[in-house]
Amino acid sequence: MFIPFGPEKGTEKELTYGCRCEDIELAKNVLKRRKELERKRIYQIFDRESLLNQDLLASSFDSYVPRTESQKHAYEQVRQFCDTYSKARPRNLLLTGSYGLGKSHLSSAALKVLIESGYTSIFISVPKLLTKLKATYNKHSEFSEDNYLELLEKADCVVLDDVGAEHGRDPSSWATSKLFEIIDSRIGKHTIYTTNLGGRALQEKVGARNFSRMMQQTKVIAISGPDHRLSHFSQEKGSGVHE
């Protein structure tokens, strides 16, 4: 193009109209990378706060000691869940049973195996999760509710621990509605649920709609046996040691 006036008057210059393709692609990559880093930062904070206690931090399949046939069966089923894990074939587990039977232990151990295999995984108790979500309504919150919900939706595997321990059973309550949103977003992904409630009690607690979603492509594993947390107390009692 001939430049008729200005500092470059009388010269010819090749002009590029519109945005250059490489610039557009670079901008897209920068934005994508920035979003990935932000998601990773949120995930790391979420993951750091996810595990319930120090016992679970140290849990593994090797440290799980089954004391009953149902505990042994649960161990085998959860191991199989990990060994045959495939993003193309999503499956869910529901571990049900009383306190101290290793439901959280096995679930945490499963996630560790999956994380070591390169899958994104989150372990969170439902009551704690709902507390986190409520905290985002504070205008000073570092994260939004959407930040957390997006992580839960996109993670390869999520453990929702202690389902049914949340307050309220009204189908129209905020907790029930939010739980449905989370469970519904996990359709097509692997999810492990744990609960201390039986089938009927769980359905009454979380509502028929949530229960129906939870049961979709889900294998139920019922665990029975003595509370392993009380085993030390029982040994002391048997030896005549009293406080």
C-alpha cells in the first residue's frame, strides 16, 4: 500500500488487516493457562482441607485390616474399583455401615491410588462441603460457590463422605437442593459415597430425588463389624485397666 502522507509519506508498506492468527492463538493460550492455574490453585486449597483427620492422611490399602467377611469384601470391591478404573466407564460405589468400619479409610485409600495414576480426585465430607459453600456467600470469601462446584463437577473421582449427616431433610431445603446439584453434576463421572445410614433411612434423609440419582450406576457395599476405634478400649477393659 502506498502511504500518501505522514512520516512514511511516499513509501509502500504491506499492511495486515484485522488480528493476526498467531496473536489470537497466543491470547487464547494465555487465557487458558491462566484459567488452569487458577483452577489448580483452588483445587490445591480445596484438596488441602478435604481430608477429615490425620488418621485418614495416613490411610492406605496396606494399612486397612479387615476384621469381618464384609470388611474383607468391601476391601476387595474398592480395590477392584481402582484396578478397573476407566474414565470411559463411569461407576459409583456406596459404602454403608455403622461407625468405625473403615468406609472413609477405604475411600481415601482409593483416591490416593487414583491420584498416583494421574487422576484428579477430591475427598470431602458432605457437612463440611455445605459449610464451605455457605461460606462463599460472605462478600469477603476468597472463592465463589461456582469455583467449588466446578471442581466437584470436573474432578475424575470424588468421595462424598458421610452423606446423610447434613442437617435438614426437607426436600425444599437449601442443603437438599445443593446436594442434588452436586450429585447431578457427577453423572458420567466416578463417585464414591459413604454413609452411616441404611437404605431407607438414607432415602428419607436426602430425599427421594437425591437418593435416585445416587443409585444410578452405583454398587452398594454394606459393611458390618465392631467399631475398630473401640478395639483398644475393649482390650484395656478385658485386661482390667479402667480409667
